[in-house]
Amino acid sequence: MAAQTNWGFWGGGRLTTIQYLEDQAARAERLAKRITDTLTIEKLLTFAGERRREIEVIAGKYRRV
């Protein structure tokens, strides 16, 4: 689905925000798989988890509306 076709459903740029956060989380997870430094891996996975929680909050707000 293209973002434009969903804008009416999600209202404005919310879907774009969700896509951006999903991209950031996925990128951090991919990078964490390619490196060996434990501290950096933990930080990347924490970052990805935070982005995924943001997605849940955003998506949850607009499901209730």
C-alpha cells in the first residue's frame, strides 16, 4: 500500500511517521546483527525497542479515535 492512499485513513502524516520509526528500528536491528561489540549491540537494540514502543503508542492512539 502506498502511504498516500492511507493518509485519509490515518489522517495526515501519521502513517509516514510510523513508517519512519519502523525503518529506524529495522535499520538498528540489522546493524546489531553485523557487529560484535556487545555494548553497541545493546544500545542499538534498546534504540530499536524504543522506536517500536513509539509505533505502538501512535498506532494505539489512532485506533481508539
